[in-house]
Amino acid sequence: MNKSLCWAGALSATMLAVALAMAGCSSGGSGSGTPSATATLQPTAAPTSTATITSSATATQSPTPGPSPTSGPSPTPLAAAHGSILVVGQGGMAAVINPGSQVVAATGSLPAGIQNGAMVGLQDGRVLYTGGDQGGTALAHAWIWTPNAPSWVQIADMTTARTLHSATVLNDGRVLIAGGFSVIASTPPTAALNSAELFDPATDTFSAVAPMNTARAGHTATLLADNSVLVTGGATQNSTPTYLASGEVYDPASNSWTAVNNQMSVARGGHSASLLDNGEVLIAGTVLAYNGQGCGSTCAATDLYDPTTNSFVATGNLNTARYDQAASILANGQVLVTGGCCGNNGTPLSSAELYNPSQGSWSTTASLQVPRTGHAAVYLTDGRILIAGGASSASTEFYQQQTTLESFLSASSLPAIYANTLAVRLKPLASNQLSLGVGSNGYNFANGMAATLRVCAPNTTNCRRIRATLVDSGSTGVIVFASKLGGVSLPPVTDTTTGNTLGDCEQYVTSSVWGWVASADVYLGSQKITLPIHVLDDTGSFAPPPTACTTSGTFTNTPASFGGNGLVGINPYPDDSGLYYTCTAGSSGTCSAYSPSTSQMVSNPVAALPLDNNGSVVQVDALVQGNSQVAVYGMLTFGIGTASNNQPPSNLTLMQTNASGSIGVAFNGSSYPGLFDTGTSFTGFLTSKLSSLPLCQSGSPGQGLYCPANTATLSTTNSSFKSSIGTNSYGFQIGNASNLLSVPQGQPQNFALQTLGGPTGNFVDFGAPNFFGRPIYIALDNSTTVLGPGPYCAY
Amino acid sequence: MKLDPTRRLAARLAFGFVLAALLALAPGVNAGLGDRINTQQPNAAGLLKESQPSYQVFESVDSSGRVTLDQYASSSGTVFAVAWRGAGMPDLQAVFGTYFAQFNTLREHSPAARHVLSIDDPGLMVDIHGPNSDIIGRAWVPALVPAGVDVDTVVQPPPAANR
């Protein structure tokens, strides 16, 4: 009898009952979600597009043959909320999870009984669900779900009926559909499909492309940096399946498939594949692990695919052999693998492990609150991972890393058990918006405001998504760590006389970073800009930093010390004010001072937009849990008064700023410069003497910040930088930083903190908390807007 | 006056040029906090900006042409305070001189923030703040401040080098 019960159970209705009886992997048992107060969830697009293997095991076969799109009972505006995630379970049920409010709402369902389809978030913000099977018949149908009209609308069919196939969004926006089964009944046995097709989001139609070399179903499909797609493993036919150890790569440019030069360590089905920062792909798990049959000591083997050699290389073994697990990459580049099948008696696993790419090994991390298999894992914009559903659970939880704690925390429950869960982050529909997450940013930072940016080599589809990219209104320009650009080669900006690469040192008040200048295509929303960006040298491939760069503050040239994988600076100023050098090549290169031309400098990304280029609007939700919650979400919208989503309300107060965005702030009869600053974690308010706020005790969690016994309610008079224009009374609160930052041993930490405050001298820094619940408009220097010329700041 | 980016750059280059000339004349600008500068030859220490009975202020522009630095020297020539403003940071090792190690220790115990730093220590007072294109800083050593000087009021940021 077949060994791959949880997974292969989907292949045949007759096999299914046996599979359930024997394996008990997903019996639709108790959904034991434990809703808790500390739940928030929001994703950025995970660059790993794994074909989630769906093991349909629940017996909810309600064959409603007609694929008529059905709207949910209550289409909800929640679908458009910041940071929402669409979750679809076996049988077609769908729900939207709002991570900020922790509200979960059912949304339009797919045709009842549908399962094993493939779902992806399109670049334009819509969601595509293709194929699957219903009542024992594979489907060629496809549906589109749109956040602002949350129901599934059927579009043109695929060229072929498919279930247990893969769908992968390419960097050009098209979707590669590959393989699967066209026939469910396993008598007589039917081979998997080798055919493939492309979905074009411009026409919402499918067209056949070159077939795979090998027919496969239940394989993984992963977008590589160069816009090709790696598929691995999978089953060859639908009865007593044999699994493949082979892989192949689709190149959209040549419409051809190339076999990987060698085989994986083990044949795989029910596995996961994750694109690493360095451009390699980590492949783990195999259905053959069930009861250790079929793979023996190789069940726990994992492989890396190296695109530079087109070959697999074995890497560390899993601590626990598993399949139907959910994998997600973390902000720091490690890969989290959770749950899967099976423990003793065929029960789902609760264990989880982390793969460390620099060590090539796996380590055990905290365990899931609820054992899960066939669940989903999604990267959230604040750096956490959402875990949703699975065979027998209606619950969700999220994974959070702190300095001394890795934990899974229960979150809101789904409306029902969503077996074989699929989940995607909902991207903004508008072309001029980026989703924001404010939280730890995956790097243990308080109030870290971040987005995910897509960075490509100019005029190519060679791209990486840079998660945990900080948003900073106190600086200008796009910054990316070199280690996060694996597989993408950006042309350096050079010294026109010598041809040497330009070095750039960016100096903040307390820290500095070093790297080179390169030309890149960067997507702000779906709008492309081409401009010089700052690539930070954390790979040791460039000249060492000049002394002036390392003595002006803490040298923060690693993502962990920087607090993010990159930065997008939206300050009004036109360039990054960096210290420029011309540097000879290599890691022992030498640098000398250089005066760059304007076109060589790391420049303002907002100004470079084709439209919506006069400023930006930072909009973050208000906290819903008092002064402290795990994370909060929002939207960065480009342009002021240039589109329907950035029209300023009539009651806006406008303060003219200097070219660097500073306003005037009066307090107790004295005036100071001030800045609305997304890049600082706290409200920086004068000195302890001027503010009458006590500093926290030395050695306490809030050392260096303010620690009033009771939260202080304060008010300043804000106005233009050098005039009384826009004079207004501005209220804010500063609480006890040590209380806000202290975490009981072993307890999870909140990272969105409304009342964090500290001293700044003769300056008022309205840091990230001041954006919570208050949209702020920042107009660029020398810009023209509906509210008049920039630079200004308005709220 | 508003400068378009090109003119800003020109201004920056011009400042760099002026400064190179200044530096050639003025080895004294390398004096850090606590060091002595030659107050008898004003142009040797930067341009004499202000002269008071108990202190003098010398102003210079850093080698990148981006940052204006004021050094406050007592009548004996000891630099007891500094203040600066510009697009970027001055060479803090040079600015803090013998107090650089102490500054670094205190900074490491301060909250990590990209755009603000406030050190309130009996031995060294520092505040630095602002967006990267307009950073304002000042620091003084309380023990070196001449008697009768209200240092908190007196030490104010110079005009930005580049605006």
C-alpha cells in the first residue's frame, strides 16, 4: 500500500479512505486555536514561490460541478485593510486576516469542494487561483479575487485541466503554470502532466509554453533571481506514485526547459523549496519519510540548488524528517520550516527548525502551538511569520524572534478548519503604494518601519525582493545590503576618469554605513525608477571603508546592526549627502575622495518616479491595544494630490520645511528645529531639563530614554521652519520606556510602542510613533503640489 | 536662496576649494576638544568668528566641504566646546580629540537611533541630531568651560556650510 498517505491521499478518492484510516494525518479533528491578545499578522511577498502541496484528506466532498463563482456572505472592507492576508482552505473557503486588528473575516468562497489548486498574488494586487479538483474531476478553470471587490470571478480556462500543479509569478508579472494531474481516478493509473502554460495578467488568459522534460505533480516551483523557474521532484503518476529526485529550470526568455545536471539526495514529494538570499534554493522534506520507508537515512536529507552550476549539492540534514511542512524565509535569511507529517501514529508534527545558510545546518527552534500539516507560512512585513490552518486546525499563530526568545504565539482563529491551506499577502492594488509594517523588522528593533522593495538590474527581469527595507524620512536614497542581492548583478557607477567604482559613506547621527554606488531599477509599488543606489558591502568584496567612515559613529555594515536589509529614504532632500570616493577594485582596493556629479549620486527615489513624484504620504494604523502591541501596519503612498489615493483632505495643516524636512517647534517659550522622522524609534523630545521628564535608570531596559512615573501628555506649537505659517498645537504622549521595553523572561515582546520617548538636545524628533493613526504628507524640495510648492510637511 | 541640485553641487565644490585653501593655512583646526589652539594667530585656527573676554570662536569647514565647525577656545587656547552643522558629519575623532574614546563609550550606552543622540554626562555633554542632509551637533567638556560662561546658551550651531 502506498506510503505517502497524507499527501497522496488526494490522488484518489478510493485511496483516500484507506489513507485516513491508516495515517490519520488530517482527519479534520479539533480546531484548537487559542485566540490571544498578542496576534498580528502581515506579510510581504515571499520570494519563494513554493508550490504548496495540498494533501486533501478531509472527506468534505460536496460535488457541486458548476464552477459558478460564489460570493461570500459578507464581502468586507477588511480585505482592503493594511497588511491583510488572503487564506484559502480545502473546499474553497476563503478568509481575510487583518493582522493589525486581528480580525478574521470570511470572504467570497471558491466553488464548494474545490481543492488542490494553486494560488498566487499577482504583481497588480489581484489574486489568481487556478485549477484544482472538485468532485473527483480536475479543473481547467481559473478565478481572480480582487481586494476591493472580494469575490472570485471566473476568467478564461487554462489550456489544460490540472490539479496539484504549480503556479509561479515571474518578475515580468506573468505566471508560469506547470505539471499536475489531469485525471484523479487512479484506475487505470494516469501519468502526471508535463505541459506548462503562462498566464498573462494583461489579458487574463493562458497560453501553452514548452513542456517540461519530465511529467510531474506535487512538485515545487521557485522563481530564481534571473527570472527562470526551478521545479523539483514530484510524483510521476497518480497511483502508487513514484517520486522524482530530478529538477529542471524554465527560462521564459528562450521558452525552454533545462534539466538540472544531477539529482537531489532523495526523491521528493510534499517537499518545500525556498529561495535564499545568495540566490541558491533550499529543498527539504520528502513524502517518502512516512514511517521512514522508501528513503531510510536519506529521509532527512536537504539539498541546495546552485544556479551558477545548475546542480544540486547536499546540505545539512533536518533534525526531523518531514513532508507537507510549511517553509518561509526570515528577514535575516534563515529558513523556518514548521510542522508537517508525521509523528508517531501518523499525527502532524509541531516541531520546527531553522536552516542557517552560513553554517549549512539545521537547528531546532520553538515548537508550534498546534501540530500542523498542509498549513501555510507567510512572511509578514514586520518580520514575523504567519502560520495558518493545516489539516485539523482552524487556528493561526505567528513566529517571532527576539534576542532571547524564539516563539510561536497563538492568534485569531479562522472561520473553520482550512486544511491544505494556501495564503498570500494582499499587495496594494494602486501602482503608487507600498505596504508598511512597523515592528521588530525581524531584527529585534522597536518601531522599525519597513517595506519590501523589488530591486532589478537595469532593463532586465533579474530581480530580488528585499524584505525588511527600512523607511526613513530623515535621509534620502535607496540602500541595499550586497548579501541580499544574490543572483542579481547591478552595474557599478564609475568615476568617469579612471573607470573605478564610486564608494559612498552614509553618515547618520550615531552610525555610518559603507559600500559602492550602483545603477538599479527599483519598484516603488509597481512603478519603476532607474537610479543610482547605495549597495552596502557586507560581503567583503569592495575596498575597506576609509577611516572617516568608521569614526563618525557605530559602523553598522551588517543587516543585524543596521536593523534591516536595506533602506528607502524619502526625505525631501535631492541626494544622500554621502561622502563619496573613487576606489580601486577588490577587497584590498584603496579609495580617495571624489566629487560626484549629480547623476552619479545616490538620489531621491520619490523624485525619480515617472508619476507621483512630488512627495509621499506615510499612513500607519492607530494601535488598537493601548500604547503597545506586537506590530502595526500601514501604507506608503507616493505623490501628493496626484492620484485618487493621495488627495489631501481640506483640513490639513501645512508647515513649510527646509530642504531637509525640518519644521519649527516651540515649547515653553523657546524654539527648536524638529522633524517628522519615520526612521527613529521614539519621540525625541529636548532634554530632561527642558522637558522635565526623568531619564530611565542606568542599566534599566530604557536606559538613555525617558521614564516618567506616569505617562506624560505634552504639547508643542509646530509651525513652518522659518515662519509662523501652519502654526498648530501638536499633542503627544511619552511614557515609561523601561516599562514599555521590559519583557518578562520567556515572554513575547511588543515592538510597536506608542509612547516611547527620549532626549535629543535642542531638537524635537517626532519619530515613528507619531505616524500611528496620523497620515503625514512629506513634499519634496522644489516640488509642485496641489497644496503649493514643497518642501513641506502636512498632517 | 534656493539652489537647484546642480548649483548645490557647485556650491559644495566651491566650499571644498575654499576649505582646502583654509586648511593649508590652518593646521590649528585639527585641535580637538581639550586640545590647545593658537589663539594669537587667528587665521591659523580657522577664521576668528567671535571674540569675547573669556573665549573665542573659530570657524572652519571640514575637508569634504559639507560641514561648518565652530571651536570654542578659552583665553588659554583650550577648546572647551564645539558646534557644527552640515550635510553629513565632521571627523568626530578630530573633533573630540582626547575625548573621543569617552564619547564612544557614552554613545554606546545611548539609545540606538539614526537621527538623534543626546549624552548628558557630567564629564561630557553632547547632542547631535537632524536628517542626514542637515545634521546639527554640539559638545562641551563642563570641566573646561571658563567661569561665567553660560555654555548651553553660548554654544549654538553655525550656519550650514552648504545652504
